[in-house]
Amino acid sequence: MASQDWFDKDFYAVLGVGKDVSDADLKKTYRKLARQHHPDSNAGDAQAEARFKEISEAYSVLSDAELRAEYDQMRAMGSGARFTSSGGGAQGFDDIFRGFGRGAQRNQSDFDDILGGLFGGSSGRFGQPSGGFGGFGGPSKGGDITANTTLDFLTAIRGDTVGLKMQDGREVKVKIPAGVADGQKIRLKGKGQPSPDGGEAGDLVITVSVRPHPVFEREGLNLRVDVPVTFAEAALGATIEVPTLEGDAVRLKVAAGTPSGRVLRVKGRGVTTPKGTGDLLAEVVVAVPSNLSPTAAAALAELAKAMPENPRDELLARARAGR
């Protein structure tokens, strides 16, 4: 993403959050919007697909602490600002800051040197044909180029090679490693901007956004899935089938008296990366029927008579004791 785009787009407004939004709330909002506008849920809806891409683009910047800080700083300078280079051509902030690198890597004096050279200030050393930044340390490295790509959940888990169309017309093949996570960055050495003075080229840094899965949710190397069970299965115990990401089902035993929210673990059926393999976490959710036949309703009424205790008695007692 070019920095000039950052002046023209309000990523906070795109996601409907404030500038002080926490990382947790940002992620929660993104997931909600992504599910709502996911192309799989809006087949043939070009507007929903465009909205999904817009949401993913905004999240990829705001979810990265360094990119978010740089975005906030540039937005604070005001929209539409552009400089004119010594050669007479239009030079945007993006071109200026390529030599500056990631904001956290240069100090304030470096920043002042850049602005001083641009506006006829003291040093004017920035952009010398040799000597790198400020004339020291040999040829300077070319600037990094940032880009974004959105992957299906399965592609991110299994890995793949995808083609990215760059702003200069190039198409770059990118190998996506198995197990890449939402928000993760992939760096391709030497695929960025060429050096202005004969040094090595910069890098291409790709931020990955992963579309939500309709069933599974990722937690680190683990996969989580909600598994509905009937009241009878939870109360009396049962053996149930649980789906896996590979498409087959595993059989799990639900012990008698299992409450809603208990997590059953299937070893080794999570995400596999060079760091290891996670597990499948199946959370039991007791399903309450919305429609009962007269026979079933009568049977439940008899069950209620046979179980006269109030499950909230202890809760009420503890609440009174705490006053």
C-alpha cells in the first residue's frame, strides 16, 4: 500500500471504530464485519466483495502496531499534501519516506534532516548519490514496498503459491507457507524499490488477511469448533461425531453431566507449522429446541417435577452473602 493512500482513506471509519480502539476490540469488530460481508455469504454481490476487501485492507494496517503508528502520524500531517522534487516532478510522502524506512528505525534528527533538505534547511544531505542516508555507511538500501493479500481459511492453513499484481505492473509469485496467520507478514528479499545509489534493492512486505471459516476458528496452532448436543446427550452421556478441517469426522465421548461450554480436545488435529501442530478444541453447546411437540413438552414437564431443585439457589445465596 502506498502511503499516499493512507491520506485518502480513513481506516478507522471503514471499520467503524475510534482511534483509541484496543487491539481486542479491533479484532472483534473486524471478524464481525468480515463474516457479514464474506463473499461466500454474499455470492454474486460485487458490492459486498468490495466492502470485504476494504475491511481487510483497513484491518491489515490497524492491526499492525508499527503500521498503525506510521498511519496515524502521516494522517496527522493532513490530507492531500505532496512535495515537488528537485527534478520538478511530483513526489509524494511515500517516495520521501522510503529512504526513511519504518518510522521507529530513525530518530527525530534524521526526520529533521529530511525536512531540512526538502525546504532548503541546514543539512540538505538526504538523497546524495553516494554514502547512503546522511552520507554515511555506503550505498543505501532501496525502500520496501508493502502489499496486501487475502486468503481463504484453507489456503492459509495448507499453504499455496499465489500471484500478486504490483502497482508497477509486475506480477510477483509469492509462496504462502502452511499455517500462515491472519495479520502475519511475508517478506520477499530484493523485490522492493531499487536503491537510488547502487545499493541492494528493498524488500516486498506482504500482509496476509485470512477470511473467516464458517465452522472453525483459529487460536494460535489450535482450531476451535462449537459442537451442539441435546440436553439428553449432555445429561446422560453420549458418543458424538465432530467435524475436522480435513473433512472427516472424529468420534468423541461426552460424559454424563457435561455442562454447556466444556471443551473436548482432539490431539494433533489443529494447525501444522514448523513450530509444531495444534489440537482441535470442540466446545460443547447444549442445544435448546425451539419447537416441542405436545408429547415432548409433556415429557419435559414430568422431568421438571422429578427434578424440583432450583439450579440458581447457590448463585442467589452467594450474591446475598456478598452484600
